[in-house]
Amino acid sequence: MASVEAQFKELRVLSLTLPVFAIAITLFRLCIRAHRRQLWWDDFWAMAAVLCTVLFVTAMELHFRDESSYSRTTKIALYYMLSQFFYAINWCSKLSILSTSIRLTTKGRFRNLLITAGCMFVLTWTILFSQVFWVCERQPGWKDTPQPQCDLGRNVAIAQVISDVLTDAILIAAPLKLIWRVKLTRPRKTRIVVVFSSTIIATVVSLYHAYAILRFGGFVEARAAVIQDGVSLIVADLSVLVAFFGRLGSIDDSRGAVRTGPMELKYVTQPYKTGTALTVHVDTETIFQDFHNSDTSRLAKAPSNTSLDTVDNATKPKAEELCTQV
């Protein structure tokens, strides 16, 4: 009993520290974007993850307290809330990171591939969401325990590992492709690579969570879920936070003003230059010769204007190049 109480206290402290810290960081990130009027879909998914985290922490607090006053239906509902909000936080964080990469690209084939990847993320989330009900409803005995918790088993763990590894690989590879040919200073390029490669941390934590599902369950599984959600949400905010503090560092170093735009990659194309019309006026005079008379009569007609319009060739657009705005 003492061991169970100690585990409960540990889980409660963890659920009230790491998720709350992640929520605070995300709200700070949203304030930065709102102040600069740069809110986009990546911020939408980050805010959705915050709301799901609040509901997840609330459900966990209710689930692991004295449930003697709860009905059987309420206990089961709390467990399903924990399971599904765990997935919601994880996948909203992934979609936020992917949306950041989409935001940095221009319209084209690569952007369409990233959007397709986002649709696949949502489909995978839906499959994992349904898998929980499929597994748990086939073994209803867990619903009669004092603290109901379904044994998700091997299939769920394998599905989580495969989906997390594949999606995290996409989240790492997409931004690396974007900056591959961008002319940046080595420190700045290193900073961007480190920020987006931090998704590896979330992958490692997800592997630990899958291992906890297979070997332990109970409090250990719940602790791993809390850690994974907190880390995933923090990783989703790193690109904005690093850019913000990087600008502050640049101001301190140069003691001057720097550009206040977000750190993002943009494709810039030289617009077509319009042709300039050049009009040339030519004055002409017509002379008539009378061969019967010795005198030569000249009849000057009114000068006429002949317009020769020449248009210089439109300059060809320069090759599309990558640049950064910091």
C-alpha cells in the first residue's frame, strides 16, 4: 500500500509539473506569434494540444484519486479520456511541427507532399484512436477493477512505435531538405538543424512509453504517457522560442535593431520587369520638281510624325533563390 501511495504521489507531482510547464511555454509561444500578428495553422495545433493537455491532467487527477464515490460508468469514461487525450496531445504536437515546415515552403510539389503527409498523420491518429476501443472492448474484465485501466497489450505498443518512428522521421527530414541549399552562416544553420532534430527526443520518449505498455502497465505506463506528452508539446514550441531568444541575443551583441520578423525560410522570386516604350518623332518634307519650268517649286507639306515604338526585352527573372528572414 505504501508503495502504491508513493507511486501515486510521484505521478501526481509529475502530472502537475511537466504538463503545466509545457502549457506555459506554449502560451508564451502563442503570445509571441499573436503580438507579431503571425498566427497560423502551426499555432492552431499548438493551442489544440494545450486544451487537450488541460483535459488530460484533469482526467488523470480524477482517475487516480479515491474513486469510491464514482460510478462504474464514470471510472470507465475517465480511463478512455486519459487514453484518447494522450493521443490528441501527441498528434496535435506533431501536426504543429509539420505545419511549421509547410509554412516555410512555397506552393509546389514539395509543399503538396507535406500537406499529404499531414493528411496521413490525421488518418494514423484516427486508426490509433479506434484501436484503443477495439482492444479494450474485447476484454471487458478491466472495467470491474477498483481503478479501471485496460491492458493495451503488444499490438497497441507496436502500432505506436511504428507510427511514431515514421512520422518523426518525416518531421526531421522535411526541414532539413528546406535548409539544405540555403545560404546561411554556419552557426545559424546549426541552430536550425538542432531545433528540428530535437524531434528525436520525442521519439526516444515514445519508445520508452511503448516499452512501459509491454512490460509494466499501471503507474509506469501512465508516467511514461505524461512524459511523452509534455516532451512532445515542448519540442513543438522550440522553433519559435529559439528564434525569439536568438533575436534577443542578436540585439544584445550588436546593440542595435534587427528585423522583427519570424525566423523562417522563404522563396523569393524576381518579378518580371515591364517593357519601356520609346517613341521617336521624325519630321519629313516632300519636294515636287516641275520639269517644264526652270524654276523648281517646292511644296512643303505639313510635317508628319512617324512613331517608331520599340520595346526593350523584358528582363528574364533571376533564378529562384532561398533566403532567410530573421
